[in-house]
Amino acid sequence: MIDRSQPAIEVYNLHRFFGRVRAVDDISFQVYPGQVFGFIGPNGAGKTTTMRILATLDQPSYGNAYVAGFSVVEDPDQVRLRLGFMPDYFNTYPYVNVVEYLDFYARAYGLRGNQRRRAVEFTMHFTGLEPLADKPTRALSKGMKQRLCLGRAMIHDPLVLVLDEPAAGLDPRARIELRQMIRRLAQRGKAVFISSHILTELAEICDAVGVIEAGKLRAQGPVEHIRRQLARGGATVQVELLDQVEQAVRWLEQHPGVSQVERGQQENMLTFQHEGDASERAELLRQMVQAGLPVVGFSAKGHTLEDLFLALTEGNVQ
Amino acid sequence: MTNPARGPAAPPPAADTSSNQAAEGRWQRWEAALSDRLNPILVKEARQGLKSRLFVFTFFAALLFAWGWSVLGVALLVDPAYEDSRAGLGMFLGYCAILAFPLLVVGPQAAYRSMVNEWEDATYELMSITSLEAGHIVRGKLGSALLQMMLYAAVFLPCIGFTYLLGGVSLLSIAVGLVAIFAGSVFATQLGLCLATMSRNRGGQMLLSVLFLVALLGLYWMVLLFVGVLLLEGGGNAASSPELWYGLFVTLTLLASYGYALYQLTRSRLLFPSENRTTALRLALLVPPALWLAAWLAAMTPGFGPQLGMDDELTLFIFSAFFIHWAAVLLIIGGESGEISQRMRRRVPRSVLGRLFGLWLLPGPRLGYFYVLLSYAGMIFPWLLVLWYTLPSPFSARFRPAEWVRLAGAFWCYLAIYGGIATWLLAWLRRRVVVNMMLAAAVISLQVVVFCIVPLFVEVITASGIPFGQYSPIHLLNPIITIDELMANPAGGPEYWLMVLALPTVVVNVPGAYREMVLLYRTGPAQQPEPEAAAKEQPPEHPFADLAAGTLPSSTAQSSSS
Ligand SMILES: Nc1ncnc2c1ncn2[C@@H]1O[C@H](COP(=O)(O)OP(=O)(O)OP(=O)(O)O)[C@@H](O)[C@H]1O
Ligand SMILES: [Mg+2]
């Protein structure tokens, strides 16, 4: 049975240099079974490099990473048995159909007899590929290819799944289906490590995210936590009043969770920073109206992951 | 294991099951068991290889040719003018020519392509992180080539039987001809797989592919020529002579040993850099020279040798082959990256015996250099000494052990000199660039130019008045000219100078080899003590253990929460 108290993925001070390029520069994080950990970052940030090291396809220049307690440097064989990797490209063999493709990888992972049959059957069922069993793999649509790739990665029922941009190039429906599959995998106790450019994508399925840029983790933690962290840095609410601007300023300055109250460019406009989520803002607005302040307009600039992303990364390219 | 999901698959057959069904069930179970035992790559390659257009086309083309040739043969047979006992021989040679083309040219080239495609389609990476070891992959590819060969054999067997019935060709001749073709095919396939690992860029692959095709066509003609000469000389009846058996046995065992060495080379090039890429390969590389020596010793055996008419020519030939083998090994070792992973270091043998014999097999180009020198010397000189003292006098009058020692010693010196300089240079280069086999080949070629070609030019240009046929010391480092001189002139001379030159090239590599050894035995940063280490070594629970055998959950979402 899966021990959920032990981290499934542990990365400690991971470094990977390509000549002068520090593709991965001191990254540490942990992912527990049942968790989905999102990795977001711009192109060339080092996502793929980190994932390849975890998948034992590359070696760290310094630092170490563990999968289910096994080091990718010292015990790559043990790591491979417990990890499924879905790269950001699709590859297959000519003249091989969907079942044969999965069957080959099941054999390659040492599954025999009924065990193999069940693994292939379950994977086809899980990914919804059953109707396409006899279709040549080269003739699949992008969405179906991604399903097959995911199926291949999970064929040996690994504890850890490393998915490199699985949603790239998928239509909205396929994305939703993929998201559901990933959630179900997490429910089965898998630790899922997923990277993406589609940030809203990650917000909905990830328990935690890491924002990586130029090989460094700029922020990491639960999505909500990062949202709040960002909010502390300055989330702006704009209020338009009919009059009584002075009273409004005084009222707001005494209110907990509000800071940096300032007069706007227009005379009857105020801006301030507010900590808290939408419901707390609604409560604030209700109290302002109750206090007799003539509020005409109230708008808050919501914090999406895109904001977070843009705020944390500076567009550095290496 | 006590896992309920893994229990016996089939329920015990009900009492009233008909015997027919039982037999069918048994057959299916047998088939499943067989398919489980097969190499996964073999299963995959068989599935796609037999469906590939190239195979289908060649197979039917071969069938068509065989059929056409048979019709032609029958037409010739009924022609009374052509009715002589050699009809079978001609038929057989024709079938050989048809059969050899797919086996010696198309098959090996297809194996090469199939390996190269693993990189071009980026399928190799994902395969490499499964439980498949590099050796599985090579063996699987080889196995699928064997499978195709068997299909050809099955088709051509009736034709071959037909030629035998026609007469004019003996069973032995047929067997020798077929063995030559099949052995050649297996070897060429393995060579193709090995070449496919040599270059991972498109240009290099194209070049290798063309060179390989040319080599295969050459092999095709050589094998046909061999079969033709063998049969036509004996008039279709290869005589069962000691020479034939000796030649056949030596050729086949050598071919097998080189095939095995190529297999290990391919495997080592496929292994991850953190794995031990050298030990198995170096062990495999010991086999062919041992066989060369065994062949030589067999030819020296008093009762057997003179019968074969063995002479100094054979000795020179075998010693040269021995030398060339070790020179090639130096090339392979020179191309080693020289990096030793943390993981490797933990598995270094630590017992006294292990250190004594295992050290030379461990990764490290300079240790590899000494591996070559020691293996060469250890293999050949003890035998020479034994022969020196044990050969009966009439025998030793004809064969001169002293000459052999000079010959083997001179070759050893060449290995020491060329190899020593190359090893030293490559170690220097390794600090600056990534060294591979191409670079090692370039360094050795450079030496050949400087030591052999330049002196020839000097001699021609200065026209230094060396009378024709007289040995000049400027060719000391040219093995061909110097060995020729050694063989012709028993008075001696050059070998002492070679020894003088070999000494510094060996000595200069000693510190490097020592450093490599120290590095091997220095383990990395102390491992974190792992209390659960023993428990952890267990393989992961078998896949989808939480699902009941043979059933799929009606909804995966629900099943997963349990
Ligand atoms: N094999 C390599 N040799 C040299 N440089 C490399 C290699 N692989 C990656 N890099 C460099 O490392 C950096 C990180 O690359 P990586 O592929 O990990 O980024 P990424 O976050 O996956 O980007 P993307 O979103 O475009 O996939 C890049 O600057 C890249 O050029
Ligand atoms: Mg990437």
C-alpha cells in the first residue's frame, strides 16, 4: 500500500549545467503521493531538464533527486520501476497499433501473463482508448496520441508520474478530459509532477505549484498560498465615491486587511491594497455601504496565475 | 507471492469439458507462456518487421526468383543435351545466389536501419528507461533477424532438397554452403547493429549506411565466391578433408567470438554512462585472440600440423591477426569517455584477487592500455616458452621458437609505442574536449602518417642511396617493413631498438593508470545511512494490484478511492 506520509519525489539542490548555461540552478521541492505538483515557467526555464533528470535520462551536475526514496543517481533501476515519464514529444513505431504499443511497453516493464493483460486492459479503459485498439499509432489524432502517451507512462502502475506539457496542443474538451484523468491518478495515490504553459490549467488540478525561471524556483507552495503571497505584495482595489473622500480614507485606514490607501488621479477615486479573497472584498464593500459611504464604483484586479507568473518571472532568457 | 490477484489464472476445468477444448486451452496457455518468455523487443520487431514493406517485398521477390530458377532448372533438365550430373550443382549455386541476397544484404541493412530509427524517432529514450537492459535490446533485434532468416530457410528448404535429388552435389557441400550464408548473415546483422550505435548524427549515419551497404555487397560476393570455389573444385563434392574441417571450425568459432565481441561493444555503447560499460566488453575481447592462438597451437600439434602443411606464413598470418585485434581494442579503449560514475565506484571489486584480475577490466582508458599490454603478453609468451622447451627436435628445426618470440615481441612493442602515445595524447585531450572513437582513430592515423608515411617520403625524396631491398632504420616504426626485415634476417637488430622505444611510452602512462585506480577506489561523499535499505530493495508491488483479477472497475474514478 502507498505510504502517503513519505514524499514520493524529493529534489534537493538540483543543478544541471550545459557548459555556461545553468539550465537547473539549485532547485529543491517535494511531492507527496496523491499530490499534483505543477511546474510553470517560460520557455527554456529548465522544466524539461528537471523532468529528464527525474526520469533518469540525464544526470544532475550537482545535487540529487529521489523517487520513492531511491536516488536517481545511485539507483536508477529502482527509480525506473516506480516512475512513468511522458515526454513533450510523441514517438512510436511504424506498423504498430494501439494495443501492441501498450503491450510492448508492458512487456518491457517486465509484466507477464495475466498481469500484463490486466495492465493493458486497465490502461486502455482508463485512457478511453478502447475503441481505437486496432488503430495504427501513427494515424492517431493529437489528443489520442497524448492519451496513448499517458497510457504508456502509467502502464506499469508507477508511484510517480512525470508529465512534460501534456496539455500542449489539445483542444478544450481534450484538456478537460486530461485534467480528469490526472485527478483520478492522484486519487489513486500517484504523485503527479506536471509542467505546462497553460497556467489556468495548473491552477485547477494542482495541489501545489512551483514557478521556475532561468533554472531557479521563484516561488512554490499550494496555489492558494502563492495567491495570498502575491496579494501581500500589492493587490489593488479601486473605489469610486460620489463624495466624502476624506471620511472614506479614514474609514479604510482603520479597517483590518487594508493598507496603502491613496487618492487617485481623479478627485473622487481611491486605491488601496487589500489582503483576502473575493468574499472578503464583498464583505468590505457591504461594510463601506453600511457605514454610509457613497460608493459608486468598486473594482478589484483579480489575481490569476497569469499575474502571478508575470509578477514572478521577469522574462529572463538564457 | 500471496497476492490474491496473482493467483492461478485459469479456473480448474469443469469435469464435463470436452478433450478438444482442453487441448485448445492447453495450447493457448502454452502459447501465452512462450510469448511471456520471449524478448519484448523480439515480439515487437516480429510484429512490425514482418509487416514492413521492405520485408514483404524482398520475401516475395526471393520467392519469385526461386520459383523462376526452379522452372528454368526443370526446363534445362528435360533438355537431353544438358543431361549431366552437374545439374544439381548449378541449381544449388543459383539458389545460393538468390537466398544470400536477402540474408546478407537486405537483412543486415534492415537491422541497421531499425536501430538507427530508434534514435531518429526518439523511441530509444523511452525504451531505455523501462526494465529492458541494453543487452535485451540488441538480442531482441538480432533475434528478429534470425526469425526472418528462419522464414527464408523454410521457404528455400524444398528447393535445396530438390537440388540434392537432382544429384551432382553432396549433402556436405550443401551444408557448408548454407552454413556460410547463415553464419555470414548473423555476423553481418550484428555488425550492422554495432555500426548503428557509432554515430548519432544524420551525416555520420548516412556515411556509415553507405559504407555498410558497400561492405555487405562485398560480403555477398565473397560468400558466393567461397561457396562456388568450394563446390566447383570438388566437383560438387566438398571432400571431407582435415583442412576443410580445420578451416571451417576455426572460421566459425572466430566469427562467433567476433560476433560476441561486437554484441558486447554494441551493448556497452547503449548503456547509460553511469553504468559499467567496460568489464563485459573487455572480457569478450579476450576471446578472439585466445581462439587465434588456439588455432595456431592446433596447427603446431605434431600429429596434426604437418598434415595441414603449416609453415611460417601461417604463423605470421595468425600473429598479425592477433596484433591487429589488440590494435583495434586499443582504438575502442581510446574512445572511452574516461568518466567513472559514483555508482560504478561502489561496485569495484575489493578483494585481493578481484583487484589483481578485475582491475584491468574496470573503466579507464589508461588501465585499458595496460589491459591490452598485459593480455597480449600473458596470452602469447607463456605458450611460446612452453613450445620452446617442449617441441621435439625435428619439429623445432622447421619451426623456430626464437623467431616467434622476436615476432610476437616486436608486435607487442608496436602496441606499446602506438598505444602509449595515443593513450597519453588522448588523456591530454580529454581534459579539453569530449573524446570518442573517431578522435582516437584520428590520433592513431596521425601516428601512422608521422611514423610510417613520412619516412617513406624522406627515403624517396632524399634518395639516400639505400640499395633496393636493404632495411633502413628510419622505418623502425613501420611494422610492415620492420617485421618483413625481422622475418628475413635472423641476425636481429630492430627488435632491441623497439624495446628501447617502448619503455618510455609505457612508463609515461603509469602515473595516469595509477590515478585512475585511486579514483576508482575512492568512494564519493558518504552515503546517508538508510535504516530501511533492506526493505526498500523489494520490487514495487505489482501493477494494478488494487484491481480484482480480470475485472475492470465500472468507473475508474470510483475504484480509485478505495
Ligand atoms: N542537451 C542540452 N544541451 C545544451 N543545452 C541544453 C540542453 N538541454 C537543455 N538545454 C538548455 O537548458 C535550458 C533549459 O531547457 P529546458 O528544455 O529544460 O527548458 P523548458 O523549461 O523545458 O522549456 P520549454 O518550455 O521551451 O520546453 C535552455 O536554455 C536550453 O537551451
Ligand atoms: Mg520543455
